[in-house]
Amino acid sequence: MRPTLAARASLVLLWWGTVAASLHDGGAAGIALLRQATGMGPVAALALVLLGCAWDSAIGLLLLLRPGAFTYRLAMAGVIGMTLLATALVPTLWLDPFGALLKNLPVLALMALMSGKDGAWA
């Protein structure tokens, strides 16, 4: 498998794996985390979890079907936005031993490489 294809496949799996992890329990873990950390109500927390899953599903699909500079940059914008939101809501995620937010740094670097100059790496 070519390195760029393997990198793209790993990113698609990362996005769809995030959706699966977020929904495996009906979103209960994410809802509980948001409610405990922010005092957010259950409906708002569920909406935020589902919105994140919808975004991740769409980005995974775009990375699979329409890889290119625009898609990678859109995904990067999403990672940055979600990282900032998560930092604002639950800053202790930076200390998570599984790298809940820290993993976003190498993901951003990989996507920057994949976007290349005018999408040549895609």
C-alpha cells in the first residue's frame, strides 16, 4: 500500500472510529463527561455529541471519496475548532493518558502534509 493511501485510510478510520467510540454506548460517556465538566443539561450534551458525530462522519466520508487540499484543510479546521471547544469545556482532557486532545497535534501535522501544495499529496 502506498504511504499516502495508508495515511488517508488511517485518517478515515480515525474519524469513523471516533464516531463508533462516541456512539457505542448511545453517547452516554460523552454526555456524562460534558454534564460533569460543564453542568450542561442532558439534551444539550446529547446534541453536542450527535453534532460531533455528524461532523466526524461527514469528514470521514469526504476523506474517503474526495481527498484533496480542500478536504484536508476542512478537516484541519474541524480538528482545530473541536480542540478549542474541548479545551474550553474540559481543559483536563489535555492530561488524559490516552491523548484525547494531544493526539490532535500529530493528526494536524499529517493532514498538513497530505494537503501538500495544491493538494499534490492527496
